[in-house]
Amino acid sequence: MNISIARLHHRKPFRAAPLAGHGGAASNADVTNRKNLLLLIHLRWLAVAGQVLTILVTQYWFAIPLPLTGMAGVVLFLVGLNIFSLLALRGNRRISNGQLFVALIFDMAALTTQLYLSGGASNPFVSLYLLQITLGAALLAPWSTWILVVAASACFVFLIFVFQPIALPHHGGSDLLALHLRGMFICFVLAAGLIVIFMTRINRNLRERDAYLADLRQRSAEEDHIVRMGLLASGAAHELGTPLSTISVILSDWRQMQGVKRNRELAEDVAEMQAQIERCKSIVTGILMSSGQARGEGTIRTTIRHFLDDLVQEWHVSRQPFRLDFSNGFQPDEPIVSDTALRQVIFNVLDNALEASHDWVGIAAERQDEKLVFTVKDRGPGFDKDILAGLGQPYMSSKGRPGGGLGLFLVFNVVRKLGGDVSARNMEEGACVTLSLPLAALTDGDDRET
């Protein structure tokens, strides 16, 4: 049997596979509102450009005099509002429904002012109120949408009675009607186009939010599954403690019997049974320790290099693989608070590799920035495509036995709780599983090396 652990500690480590984060970094709770506020900013820039173009065409093409000073002031107000909104997006403050509502109210006030300066309710662009109400219905809570409807209706009624008339050219009624119809057509095309563009983008944001919430619900269900499994394991461990202790006492009594002492072969069998009973008791103790909180009972202060060396050595002694290549390239070393849950996670990955490849298992550890990257390779048949697609889901296994797939399921969830990533891929011969764990989740902040 070829064992090459100690001599490979300083060998060049394996290159870890590119990490494909399973959990990913969690999005902020207001990510959808931030995207929607950005949409409003884009819409406001279009409104500024459209108002400037409309004012210039009306003033110089149709020769209709407008109050340029007041209208330019409204345009500058919208520009300033957009700059303020962009600064709000750059900050870390939460974007709420109320802020989106206030933004739409300001837009409505700007539109009302422009309409007041250009003919009031007779202006063909008065129907742009419907665009703002449509956006409000998509972005806001129901109560704020209805307030927006009431505000738009009040503005419309206000513009019927209070406005600054514009001096229209002295043409016949048919010419004025044609001019009004052209304005209504331009307004209709503008509103329809903006509704399609921005409603499509808003729906995309909502779909992304729904997908994020669905992922959270899936994680919650998986974590509930883990809690149930942990309760079952700890309960079984408690129940097994008594019979194991009883068997251990009986075996001790047997070893003192004269008949057993005289029979060397039988004495060796009893001693072996006692050793296996002690191992079972050690496993039960580990289960009970793992059922506690991370860094709770049974934690040990060590360093990452020593933790990995001891872990691989323990796994090698207990599993006896035909060949084990281990490269511990983690430098510089870091203090760590080890716990049995993390140890069991790595054992699960190693056990899966050994089950797929009895002849050879390769292990590599290295440091990449502020992460520990732990790679396990084997020379087995590799993962099926369906298994890779659903890797980390419970009961996704090619072993064909009840309860299969729970090992990697636990690995994914424990690593994800620590803020890390798990990736798996097939190689030309065998498979490769990579664990990426942030050092902040493993090390004790008070003991970090400076």
C-alpha cells in the first residue's frame, strides 16, 4: 500500500477548480426597490430630453410662444432630482416604498407645472398622468397607488380651471384641431412605448425578486430538514449510549474470566470487540457534540495547517485508502477554532471520494486571498449529469440506496451557513469537489495574526 501523506505536505498543491458559488452572496432586502428607482431615474432623463425637444419644436417650429423661463426651471428641477436620486442609490440606506412614492409625486408635480404653463387640461400631453399611475401600480403598495390616483385626478381638475393660456397662431378651427390631434398622437406613442419598455424591465425585476424569495424558502426548507436530521441523530446517540456502556461492561467482565484468559484467540476477539465498542462510543460522542452550536462544545484552538494535517491523518487511519496524496499548501498559517461539524463535513467529502475511487484519493489545501480552498479528487466514474445539475439537493445520489445523497446535502448546507461555496466537476478521469471557506468564518477574530 502506497501512503504518501507526510512527504507531500510541501509538494506543489493542486489548482482548485473555479468556484461556482452554490449559495452566493445574499442580496439586500431592498434590491428590487433600488432597481425600480433606477428605472425611474432613466424615465426622468427621458422626460427631460422629451420636454426639451417638445419645448423647442413648439417654440421654433410651430411658432407658439411658451414661458421658457418657467419651463426651463421645471427641467432643471428634474435634473437636480435625478442627481439626488443617484446619490441616494450610491449610499447604503434602504430604498423604501415611501421613497418611490415621493419620487413619483415629484414627477407628477413637475408634469402638472409644465401643463399649467402650457394650456392646462387642454394640453394633449395631459394623458401622461396615466403613465405615472401605471408605474405606480407596478412599483408601489396599493395604498400609495390609490393616493397617486387621487393626486393625479386632483391635478387634472385643477388644470381645468387654473392654467396659463398659450397664444396660439390665428388659424382656422380645423388647423387647431389637427395640431391638437398630432400632439395627442405623439403623446400616445410616447406613453405606449415607455409603458412597454419600463413595464418589461419592472416585471424582470419582480421575477428576480420572486426567484430570490423562492431560493430563500428552499433554503429554509433544507435547513428545517437538517434540524430534523440533527434531532434524530442526537436522539439516537443518546439512546445508543446506554446499550454501548452495558456491552462495554460485559466485555470487561468477560476479559477477567479464567476461561477467556486461557484462550488466547478468544481473548484477542474480546479485546477487539472492546476496541470497536470504544470507537462506537467515540462516534456517538462526536454526534452529540456536533448537534450543539458551531464553536460550542468540543471546540479546539489550533491552526488551519495543523487542523487539516490531523484531520487527514485521522481519516487515513480510520478508512485505510490504498493510496492517499495530500498537499497542504496553506500559507501563511492562521489560528482556527475547530469543531466537529466542520470535521464531519470534510469527512463526508473524503468518504464519497473513497467510495468512488478505492485506489487513489487526492487532497489539496491552499489559500486564495482570504479563503481556504480544499480540493478532493478521485479516479472514479465521475458524476452523472443529473447529479451535477442537482448537486446539494437531498437524496440526489447514484448509489441507489435509501437515504443516499444526504452526505453532500449536509456538506452544501453547512458550508453555505459558513458563507462558503461548494463546486463539483468531472475531469478526464474521476471527479473533483472543491470547498471554499472564508477565513473569517473559521478563525477567531481575537486570535488573528497581524
